[in-house]
Amino acid sequence: QVRLVVSGGGLVQAGGSLRLSCAASGSRININRMGWYRQAPGKQRALVARITSGGTTDYAESVKGRFTISRDNAKNTVYLQMNSLKSEDTAVYYCNAESWGSGSWGQGTQVTVSS
């Protein structure tokens, strides 16, 4: 079983930056892909960015050029650097990690961008 601990998030003005972190732990885990999803009020949860253990990344079109996902494989930790934040980035952000073909979710963290 994978345990994910999320940190970061908060309130920021438009144009500002935030960094999210998500650390995975557990026994006999084999983390492959890790990613960030977000869910705004009244909307479905959607992919923001994800990264494989080999470093291949995938971004939602709306965040390309503003957000950067990275990871530290030794620490099983994934980061999301969010720059040039917009009000439409306001959402609850969730971390996801895949281990042995099974996905796990971390607790959500609120990101609020004030305009």
C-alpha cells in the first residue's frame, strides 16, 4: 500500500508562484508514474501533469509553460512548481502515484489564486 503525503498549496495572488510536494512511502512499493490532478468546484478531477520514473512528462495544455513537474526517485517524491498562476488554477490539487500497476491518491491541497 502506498501512502502519499502532500505539502504546499495555499493562497497566492495572480501571477505568483507556489510549489507542491508529494512524498510516497510504503513497503515493497515500486513507484512508476506520479502525477498531479486538480478539481475545481463543480468540475471533474483532471490531469495537471505527470511524470514517469524515467522522467517523461505530460502536461495539460492549460498549464504548459507555467507549471513544471519533477521528481526525486530516491525519495519517491514528486514536485509541482506552479508559476504565473491564474484565477482559473484555483482548485484542490491531488497527488497520484502508480505502484505495481495500481494507483493511489494523496489528500488534496487547496490552491487559491486571487485576482
